[in-house]
Amino acid sequence: MALTRRMAMYGWENFLSERDKLHDQQWGKKELSGFGSKPALVLIDMYYSVVGLTREPIFESMKTWPGSMGLEGWAAVDKTAELLAVARETGVPVVHVKGLDNGMKPWVHRKPRTSTMSAEMKRKGQQICDEVAPIAGEVVIEKTAPSGFQGTPLAFHLISMGIDTVILCGESTSGCLRASAVDAATHRFKVGVPMDCAYDRTEASHWMNLYDMHQKYADVVDAEMAKAYFRKLAASTEPALTRMAS
């Protein structure tokens, strides 16, 4: 399905050098690639530990949750909740992906900081935020790598449903979201990333990774475009009698 609107401005323009802007004019993506006819919405790592339990600016939230993305993260959670509601209304399959929390050595090699957080708080931090929490019938897949596809049945699950397009939301833009976008493209899915449903700890990483994904692996759109895509597909697949009666 062709996407009818290209973003006039994204946000990464502020992080491009003059040389980059010239290069983008000559080589950069000029139009969206478009999505298919059978999408799935995949939410990556939307935990409390990366936004905190209360809505606070990033540096305040980091006092309790060192990995917090603060209010920018919460804004993306809220946008994702809107898109999730439309996916559910229109029958788009939803998959939640989260880290396997069983003590397995993480992929990050940096030394862990000493934590005084209680075990109960740590468990809460690993929970998916209520705003985007799974409901009955939605698959939850646990991973042990940045990508939701690495070592998991995610690709098998999507292929079994005939999915041709993966709309990815979550965090971090530069880490697990990007790794999942790269692997989704590797599996030959069309990939969409609503930029207002993605979040990161540093602004430059967020925008430049969106730019990279847009050039190579995905169409970076916004939540409104993704909603319109879901709704247009649903309208086109309504039974003829239903359309006549409406």
C-alpha cells in the first residue's frame, strides 16, 4: 500500500552537518517505500524501568531509574497506546516483546552500577507499562538479545499469520528497536517506525538512528499515518454488505 503523505520535516535535520545535508540531497530517500496488506504491530521493551513509575523529567527520573528516558519516553508510550487502540479496533495482530528476566547474562558488557533498589521495585521495573500492556489473545515474546527476532519465534509467528509488514514501536531507538527493524527487513518484511512511538536516552542517538533506519530498513512515519494505514486496510476488507449498510 502506497503511503500518501511524506513528512515535511522529521527532526533529524538538526543533527546533520552541512556535508550530510548535501549528501542527503543527492543520495537520500526521496519517497516512502510503502507498506503491505497484512500488518502486525510489534511493541519492543516498553517497561517501567525506562520511563519510571511516575512521570518526571529525565534527570529527575534517573535518580531512581538510571536508564529512564523521562517525559519523552512517556510521550512515546502515550502515542503508542493510541496506535495500539486502533490496531485492536481494526484487527491488526499485536505482539509484545520484552527481555527474558531469569538472571541470564545480558548482552551489555558495561559494569552494572550498584543498586539499592528493592527486589519489588526491580520486578515492577520489568513490567510492561499499563498503558500498553498486553490483553488476552496478544502474544508476549521474551528475548535475550537486542533484536526481538534473534533467538525467538517472532519471525515464525509473523510468517504463520501471513504478515508482510511490521510496524515497530518502543525503545531504545538506537538499540533494541533498531536491531529489530534491521532483522525485520532482513526477513523481508516491510517495516514502519512511527517516530513519535520511539524513544531513546539521548536526542542525537534517537534522531540519527531514525534517519539511518529510514534510509535503509524502514519507512519512518508518525502515529497518525500508522493509524490511517490500519483504518484504511480495515475499511477495504470489510464485507460488502457491511459497507453497503454503513
